Amino acid sequence: MSFDDAITAARGIEWDAESFHKCRNEIPVKGCSLAADLERSYRPSFAGMALVPTLDFNEDGKLTDLRIGRIYKAGVTAAQCEAMHGRLLDKLTSMFGQRSYEPKGADKAMLVRRSPGGNSYHRSKSVTPVMVAGIEDFRTATDGSKISLLTTFTAGSEYADPECFIDVYVDGPKSLRRRPLEKVEAPKADEAEENGDDE
């Protein structure tokens, strides 16, 4: 799907203006990621959740991957976040069938839990400071495209509220060229001093 087709495909979605203009400028150079405007977008609820898309495009302006999700705050607890994961797991299982999951290595140390609909999933033993539920794969096609679910909870602190990150990933075929990942570099010592970090 092209950029122009993708931005009009979902009714009720308004795109973040800064993200939209950045995409228009960067697609032919290195591809881009386009985010929905959370305040102005409306999507029908999915398993009781209002999830909105973020789209990834390569340099050819082709949609390669899609993330549908949201960050929930509102004093959310680890138990509430895990309950949302379970409801979404049940909804996706009803749509795409039971996924296959074989625990490997560190995954074997995770807890096996059951959703309200009786579907099993894996969750980290700890919920503080971070809890991870998933990754659950629902459909993997022969071309490598797949749908997966990942939920992450951060307990917060005196400086930050707890947050529940709910994300459904729809990865396109492996044959599609992806945009290069941007490097995140730590500030150099002289830049930190200029920013007043030497107090």
C-alpha cells in the first residue's frame, strides 16, 4: 500500500501534523514513521480499547509495518494492564485462531497466565518497575508477514505516572525493504555542559 492510499484507508484517523510533514520530507530519503493525532482521531473500540495506528514506510513510499496501540495512564495498575492484555488476546484469538508459542531460553522463566477467555499467555514474574506480557504471535504467513501482541507496564515513580503500553504489530512481508533504524546517541560531555547538566 502506498503512502497516499494508507493515510486515507482508516476512517476517523487524523494524522499528527508534525509527523505528517516529516514523512513528506523524509520518505524518499530514508522512509518514515507516521503517527495518528490522539486528540483528534476516533476509532471504534477494539476489545473495549481505543487503539490508533502508527505506520512505517520505506523509501519507495510503501507501507511496510503497522502498529495499532495506545499508552494508557489514568492511574493504571499492573493488574488492569494485564487484564487489558488478556481481553485483547481473546479478541485476536477469536479473529485469527490460536497462536503457537514455544518458550525459549529466558522465556521459560516467565509466568504462564490465562486470559478471561481461557487463552494462555506469558508474563514476566516482576511487575515493578516493569511488567511485560507477550509477545504473542497470531498469524505468520509464508511470506513472513505476521500479527503479534505485546503489552508493557511501567510502574512509574514520584516523577512519572504508571503507564500501560498496548501494541498490536502487523508486520508486512519480509521481502519489503524497511527504513533504516535511526541511531540514538548520548550527548557528548561538552553538549551536556552547554545544556546545564553539570550542576
